[in-house]
Amino acid sequence: MTSLRQKTISGLTWSFLDNSFNQVIQFVVGIILARLLNPKDFGLIGMIMIFFAVSTSLIDSGFGDALVRKKNCSADDYNTAFHFNLLIGILLFLLLFFTAPIIADFYSEKQLKNIIRVLSLSTIITAFGIVQSADLVKKIDFKTRTKISLISNLSSSIIAIIMAYKGFGVWSLVARQFLTNLIGTSTLWFYNKWLPKLRFSIKSFKELFSFGSNMLVAGLIDRIFNNIYYVIIGKYFSPQTLGYYTRAASFANLPSLSIDYVIQRVSYPVLITINDDNERLKAVFKKLVKTTMLITLVFMIGLASLAEPLILTLIGDKWRPSIQFLQLLSFSLILYPLQSLNLNILLIKGRSDIYLRMGIIKKILIIPVILLGIFNSIEMMIIGMIIHSLITYLIISNYSGNFLDYRIVDQIKDILPAFIIAGLNGILILVISNFLTLPHSISLFILLIISFTFIIAACELIKLDSYIEIKEIIISRIN
């Protein structure tokens, strides 16, 4: 138990540092670029996000997860996955390159043709990094992954800022996306010493694909529908409006998806090791649920209540329309990490078929949300996203609960104290902000201090176990 705990804490620490460093970079660079560029530049990139998100899923084809899940991977497994990923990457490059004019015509934005053609090279670059990345995850070597992501994000961000300052406009965003991928993959090969050989095993392919195929379909559906909102806004509204939405989404995604990313990367390989001991698995999973949701609820409800001073202080008054989008999006993402944790249990138990089924159900339920956006407004669409998030969580946790005897009611009881504390904190911030007539930057600073003080005091007062767990981990790492 000690060994697993140490490995988990080490993985969580490095994953946290990875996300902290990189999210700080993303956050700061996003602010700088938002001040240098205009909403349309961000809108143009938002229009094509779906194509590259889908490409990434197709290139991986679920083989990365299959390699991580398989306990004893052979050389044939690694080589087969690598060559298959590379083949798909090349085919997708050709597809995107030649369909770029059609996509540009769809949006009536001719500028997109050259943007897509440049970024299409990223598909080949991505293919070179999938097996290397999976190998590091399998080793739970998140220290190396932290170095790699830090180097790639920092380098590409500096170049993007210089380009934006020099007046390159949207091409600074293109360069940042492309160089992050290129530098990240290059450093993966530098740090991870695995080298491919010209070997391809039909047996390995079938074994990996039997698990990976369900992951592929689920991932494809997930990527398409997660990015469909950008397509809807880009097609039926204006690039400027999409720019406002993408900026709000970047703020909202920062805490929720970062928490999910850290927990997912560490929990999956760790929980796999205790898959055969259901009682132990349930105990570890329960701790993950409580600590994850305490952090998520505090950040997301706090973000919604601080939306106005945050937007106006960091990126300026020209982005004011993003405020309401950010407030609504914050609530739509609250349950995202909890959904992911429950989906993880299905994968750990080898039920990628149910995982796929859940993905299909989730996306079918998105259709009414999309129609709200087309026929009503973006605000109504996001409200639909909030309702959709709650319904899908209830469906997913119903299935995962059967494997661990950890039902929906049990999960809700465990996270209810955190929800009450985070909710009271959000109300407190909103009430106090109404009485503050100071500049937005000073108001933001004061509200953050009040919020932090209230959360710590409330958790200490009731001795919230998830808070105590987090505090002990932090103290142990400092010591």
C-alpha cells in the first residue's frame, strides 16, 4: 500500500507541476495574445479546431491507451502501434491538405485554406509521438513528461508573442499550435530512448485494436461533439463572436480540464495495478472522487463568481461579451472530471464496450443542445450544456457504480460538503463584489484573498476529509 501511495503521490505531484507550469504559461500567453490580437483571429482558429481534434483521435486509434493498459507489452506491440499511427498520420495530412479549400468555402473564410494546409503537417508529427508518450505514461514517468511539455509550451509561446507583436495576426496562433507539437514530439524522442524497428505483427495489431477500436470510436465521437460548438458558432454567428466564446472557454477549461488531465493521467495506470482487489480499488477511487471534486467545485464556482473582474482585468474591455459565456461555461464543466473518473472504472474493468456505449449516449443527448444554439442563442446552448452534463453524469455513474458498489447516491453524499462550501464561497464573492467600487484589478485581488481565506477556514472548521488528504499530500511533498 505504501509503494502504491508513494507512486500515486509522485505521479500526482509531477502531473500537477506539469499542468501548473504549462497552464500558467498558457494563461499568461493567452492574456498577452488577447491584448495583441483581435477576437476574429481567435475565431478563425476556433473554426478549424474540430478537424485537428478528430485527426488526433484517428492517428492514435486507441493504441496509446491499449499499450498503457496491457501489462506486458512486447516489442511487436510497440512497433506495430508506431507504424500504424504513422500511416494514419500521413493519410490524414493528405486529406486535410486537399480538402482545405472546401473547408474554407464552408465558413466563407478564404484565409482558412493556407492555415489548414500548414497545420495539416501536425498530423504526421503527432503520429511520431504517440508510442513514445504512452511508454512514459506506462512507466508513470511524469517527471520527464513535465520537462517535455514545459520546453515545448514555453518555446512556442515566446515565438507566438514575438510574431503577434510584429503584426502577424492569426499566423502567430498558427505558429504556436504547430511549434508546440513539433518541439514536444522532438523532445519526446530525445528523452525517451525507445526506437522503432521495421516490424509489424498482425497478432499484436488485432490484440491492440480489439481494445483500441472501442476507444477510437468513443474518442472520435467525444472529439467531434466537444468541438461541434465551435462549428455551430463559426457557421451561424460571426468569427468575432466565436472569438469571444473561445476566450471564455479557455478560461473555463483552465481549471476543469487541467484537474481532469492530472487525475486521468495518474489514476488510470495506478488503478490498473489494483484492479483485482475490488475493496482496495473502491477505497482509492472514493478518495479520488472526494479530493477531485473539492478542487473542481472550488475553482469552477469561484471562476463563475469572479468572471467580470477577471476578464476586464486580464484581457480588457474589448472582451466584455466573454463574461456571460464564462459564467455559464464554468457550470457546464463542473462535473467533467467526475464523469472521467467514472468512465475510467469502465476501462479498468476492461469494459470498453460500455465505455463506447456511454460515449454514443452522451453525444445523442447533445443534439438538442446544438439545436438550441442554431435556433435560439449561444447562451441557451450553454444552459443546455449544463443540463446535458448533469444527465450524462447520472447515466455514466450508474454503470460504473455497479462494478464497485459505489452508487450515485454515495458519490453525491461524498461530494455534498465540498459543494456547499464552494457554493457559499461563490455567493460570498458575488455579494461583496456588488459593494466594491474599486478598479477591477484591485477588486479581483481583494476577492481572491477573501475567497481563499473562506475556503481554508470552512474546511478546517468542519475537518473535511478530502481537504485534510490534500493538505497532508502537500505537506509531505514540501517536507
